[in-house]
Amino acid sequence: MDRYDPQTIEAKWQRIWEESRAFEVPNPEPGAPRNERKNYVLEMLPYPSGRLHIGHVLVYTLGDVLAHFYRRSGSEVLRPMGYDSFGLPAENAAIKAGEHPRDIVERNIEAIRRTMKRLGWAIDWSREFSTHDPEYYRWTQWLFLKLFEAGHAYRKAALVNWCPNDQTVLANEQVKDGRCERCGFEVEARKLDQWFFRTTAYADHLLDEMKELDWPERVLAMQRNWIGRSEGAEILFRVDELDLDIPVFTTRADTLFGATFFVLAPEHPLVDRLAERSPNGDEIRAYVRKVGARPVEQRAAGTDKTGVFTGFFATNPVDDAKMPIWIADYVLMDYGTGAIMAVPAHDERDGEFAKRFDLPIKLVIDEDGKLVESAQFSGMSHEEAVRAIVEWLGSRGRGRTAVSYRLRDWGFSRQRYWGCPIPIVYCDECGIVSVPEEDLPVLLPEIEDYKPKGIPPLAQAEDWVRVACPRCGKEGSREVETMDTFVDSSWYFLRYCDPLNDRAPYDREIADYWMPVDHYTGGVDHATVHMIYARYFVKALNDLDLLGHREPFQRFFGNGWVTQGGAKISKRVGGAATPDELVETYGADPTRLSILFIGPADQDMEWTPSGVEGIQRFLRRLWRVVVEVAELPRGSAPGAGALARKTHQTIARVSDDLGRRQQFNTPIAAVMELVNELVKAPDDPAAPFAAETAVSLIQPYAPHIAEELWERLGHERLWLQPWPEADPTMLEEDTFQLVVQVNGKVRDRLEVPADLPEDELVARAKASPKVQAHLNGGEIRQTIVVPRKLVNLVIG
RNA sequence: GCCGAAGUGGCGGAACUGGUAGACGCGCCGGACUCAAAAUCCGGUGGGGGAAACCUCGUGUGGGUUCGAGUCCCACCUUCGGCACCA
């Protein structure tokens, strides 16, 4: 008998799958009815700034298991793959290596593809693309133009992180403790005109439409936090000297009588006017200039509060008290209205500020949470008072209920080279002009030096920048900023539906057929940014009538982190085993099984080689026993013995775990149990059935060995075989172990026929000598019978 | 501070709707095969007591509901994750 040799059989079956294009799936014919059996299985696409690591093996194997399971269960499965190949990490790696980012990225893609094929993942390779392909980003640009023309994309001045030493804009991730990650210089804030998508316009849609999603609660909670909807009121405060009203957002209208001063954000539009008319205008201007140079992220909590008095007063609408107006950087311009009423007694930050500048503190809520010193509202609870005060203000035209969000508009300009060019021309006459559709793609130009230095690198490509205005024909200049890579990944799942389309990003009918993604898998670290943006994109496209769906990802599975030696694996950690090394050492099937066997895939896990060794033992056992069974003469029907029942039970368990429970470790244990039983009884009439079933059930996890053994059992193309179905009548044993409890404690276990009536169960329970000993002749007050489980005798 | 998830043997983890706690695997112990080793196979393996039958304790802590709680309820502790000068 030959031994299990993973390398040989894996190469064999990978060649067969490739030659037969086993996992390609055709698109529907035009006009085809919607297929209820379609199933779009997708995992987040890899970022090719490096090679694959064990974390990828987990995600893509998990997707693979589902794809095989759903396909064999009768679904038409779409499972594509691509590469998120634009972006900063690739560009930084390129700068470091002195190479072109394209060369680095394409070399990595080659290596990643090879690794993916060695792991035997069942991917439809005919749909593969990279986001840096002009044929892809052409359509990224096209979609941008649609959004721009519909008013979803706009330009406004916004602060960026600026490193004065490197003369460049830094992404937030490149700023550590207020300093440039590379050179250590203190980061400054600079105001730049930049591109934004109006994600805030979708805040309520993003929130409300989450209800339809089949996502883990923790991920939904993350998105809710990120959107940060809070309900409160907008209240107008009068400034008599300036003859104007300043609106304020508050969730604590009940504390209005405790407001003792008023604060504006340094960027508030009224600040200039106040400075102009104020005796200490110079001081105000100096303060605003000073704090304005600090990035908003650096105005951190915990540091001493700073501020400046303007000399003006606002009037409290409830009691006409005069409140001094201050300017302080603890108030943020981009939340609420950029102005607050300060209630030092009941707000920690206002309290700190009041102590620092010796401002009055007025208590308006007592220990019982009731209002005091609040005129006719005194004695009310928090909820009552909020409602009553806002109503009172409303009747005088001084306030109304309002909602505020933490979510910001998505700033997607990047002052970098390696990204999708923004198809816009600036013209002195016409302003901001779209590049006409027929001129797409706007190709990323080749430039000498793409290192960042003060101006965006694309500005160096002068011939490229100078271009005739598409509208008036006079000389204009191209947009030199590029798009955030999250734009690329906000619609890639649509392109997979129709990746070769050269007339549109996708055919609407085809996208509507495959979408939404039925099963999305990826790291929870992308649960907010990427998955909020993708949801926003799909909703916006839906509103533009470019798509028939409003959500991209119906079901989401957030996989855990894989650690090795305690370190989180994101890049290649020294000493960590790579997927290629694992495949060479153990084989693809053992690697795939062991990563999913460690534990629940949605929790963090530690990868250790000892796990693979256990899996290898299991696969060798499987191999031996199946080959042994295959060589025996084919006997009679499986019958209804213990092994046949165990086999049906295993089918039911594995199917339920994969389909309903989304549990990926326990099916492996279930098949191991079955194989253990089979090893004990290879001569059982049900042995061939058990062997075939074990092979069939393990196929999604270990497709190579499964295919090889399937062939040896005299069949072919297991990957096309229907998923096994359990016979419900075979799931129950004809006897069961009756648990007998006395006062809830297990005292005996009796093997009894399954069809025994209840009174007989009780009779047998009482007859047990062990039970007798514990009954002690006492009177039985209550008898509980759980059919097919237990009898509990309660004595006094 | 607000929101969310999780605490079970030496280890990773099972136990789905309240009903035999510890499936499966790792490790460890003992045995078989072997000149020996590897591989493989068989048996054992939560703590305490007992020669044994068996008894007893046991799922982060303290209460509660229930005939019965790892599972439900209340309070607390710890760990991890998200948000956070967000008014």
C-alpha cells in the first residue's frame, strides 16, 4: 500500500483543476431570471506590498470551505480574487528599494498568485484583476465622475498633517505622537483644498439599513460607534453687540441654566469678526494662529486646556444671563456647530476649563438627578427637562431638536504618486471640469522621481499636467492628487461580476444578478473604514440608478488574528513560517486543515507546528483506512448499524456547522470521530459508506487528498458531487443512555430502548440499585422525565 | 467615560434551544511492534479521598431563578476590541 504523499497528489489535482477550469462560473445570459441559488463568496482582497502570511491562509481557506460547501449544496458560486495594488505601503517600499512601485507590486502579485494556487484555493481565475490595472482604474475614474457630477464629490479646504522636514503630507498612520514617523520632526497642520465624498449625507442610511445585515454584533457596534449619531438640540444664543445669533448643539439641554460661559472653536467663521471688533484682537489672532498650526489629532485630551477671552458676551435664552465668549481648541469645528454652551458643573471638560480660567460654576442637578435652580423646570428628571426646555425654546424660536454625527465626510485626496489619478482639469475660465468619459483612463504618468517633496509628485509631470480644458479648449491643468486606495476597494466586488467589460464598470444586469456578496470574510480591522465606504458607495450608486442593491455585504464573517510566537502577523515576522514553507514542509491540505482546526475562526489564535502534526496523523489514518476499505470487495448495503448511524450523524453535524452555525473547527473534529470509528470497524457493512462520506465531508477543507481517495474509491470529480444528505431516520440510535438523577445529581446511567414509554423509564430508574441507595427509602415528591435523555427523582 | 466580546483541564478548544461538563486534537504517562529508533497501534489522563465499588468538589467571583445552570437573571472582578476634549 502506498503512503499518503501530499506533494504528489496536490500537484496532480491542481493541474487537473487548472486544465478543466474547474472553478470558473459563467455569467447569466441576458434576460436570465434571478437565480435564487446564486452565492457570491468573497474574502477581502490582499494588498500586494509583500507576500502572503498565515493570516491570509486562514481567511482564504475559510472562504474556500464555504465555496466548496455551497457549490456542492447546489449553489452557483462566484468566488473571484484580485489585488488591492495601489497605495502608500507599496509606494514606501518602492522608495526604500529604489524601484518603481509597479515593479514591486507586480512581482508580489506573481508570488501571491503562485502561493494561492499551491494552496489549492478554488478561485475563478478568469475574473482576476489588480486595482492598478488601467482597465480597472479607468472605471474607478468613471464612477468618480458620476459621483462628482451628482454632487457626491466636492472640494473644500481641510487640514492635513504636514512634515516640515520631509516637505510632505503625512497620512494619519504616519504620525506617531505628533511626530513624523520617518524623521521625528513635529507635524504641523496645513490647510489644503481637498476632495471629499459626502458620506455624512448617508449617515442615517448607513445606520438604519444595518438592520438588514447578517453581521456579528461586535462589527455592527463598531459601525454604530463610528457613525456616532447623537440626538440633542440646537439652541440659539444671542450676541447683542454683534446683532447675531450663534447656534449651539447640545445633548444636555437640561443643564442650560448651568451654562456660565460660551466657547467657539478656533476655526469658527465668526472668529475673524470677533477679533476685528475686540480690543484684544491681536491676542485672539495670535491664539488662533498658534493652535491652528497644531493638527486636530494633537489637541489631545489630558493636556492643559488653553483659550482666550473675546470680550463679547452671549445671552442665555432661558434666563438672559450674560455669558463670556471664549475661544478654545477643546471645541472642534467639525462636530456640532463648532460652538458650545459650557456647563462646568456637569461637563468634565467645561469644568476643567472653568477651573483653569476661574470662571463661575453653577450646579443645576442634585444628587437625585433632579433639576435645581432652573426656574419652572426645577424638580424635573433629565429626560423630562430636555423635552420641556427644548419645547419651551422652540415656542420662542430659540431652539429645536437636532441630530449630530461623529462621522465625517470622506477625504479621499492623496498627495502621493501611487494611486488612481483623479480625472479632473482645472481651468481659469471654467473652474473644475470633468475629463470626458471617452478620454478615460487618465493614465498615471511615468515620472523621474516619485518621492514626496512639498508638492504632489504628479505635478512634476509637466507635459501631462498641461492640458486643454475639455470645455473651453484653453490651457488648463490636471488634478495632481490621486485617490485614496479605499476608493478602489469600495467597488471591486462589482467589477468581479463583469471584469472584462470595456464599455462600463460592469453590466447592471449582471451585477444585480450576483450582488450582494452573500458571504464576505475579512479582518475586523476593516470593519469601519473600508466597510463603511463600500456601503456608502453602493448606496450612492443605487441612488444614481447605477445598481439595484443598497448593501454590498449581506453576511460578514470577521476572522480573528493569527499570531505566531505571540506576535501579530501582518508583515513577515522574523522566524515565522510562510505559507510557502508550510506547503513545502507539510503540504497544502495539512496546512489548510490545521489553520481552521486551531479554534473558532472569529477569534484570535496562536499558530503552532504541533497542530499540523496532529492533522498529519489524522490524514495518514484517513488515507490508510480508506485505501484499505477500497481494496475490500464491495459488500452489501450499509445497513442500520452503529457505523451507518454515526456516518449519518456526522453528515448532519458538518452540514449544520458549515451552513447555519458558521463554525469551521468543529466539522473537522466530527470527521475525526467518524474516522476513528471506521478504523475500529473496517469490516463493517457500512465501512465503504463511512469511508466515502468521510472523504466527501473533508473535501472542502482538504480537496486534494479527498479527490485522490475519491478516485481510489472508484468515483470521479468529487468537487462536482452533491453534498451528502443525512437520512433523518438514521440520526437516532435504537437505544440510548438514560441518565438517572436524584435531586438533580447523576446517580446512574442505563442503556435502554429508544421507544420505551415514560412510565417504564421511571420504573427502570427507580429499580436501579445505585438510585435505590440514594433514595434511602425517602418519598419521591416529584418525577421529571425528559424523553430520550433523563429521569430526575426529587425526594424530600 | 460610552459601546461591544470573552473568561471551561497542563495547552488549543467542545458542550447549538437550561438536561451525562471536558467531544476532537496537542502534550504527558503506561504498554505493543522493533536489535534500536522513527512511524504506527492499544490503554490511561480535571482536583481531592479510597485497595476497589464508589464518594466528593469543580466552568472568573458572589448572589438568585429552577427538579436541574458552563448555558437564564442581578451585582462584581479580569482580559481583549471599538469610539472618545464628539458638547
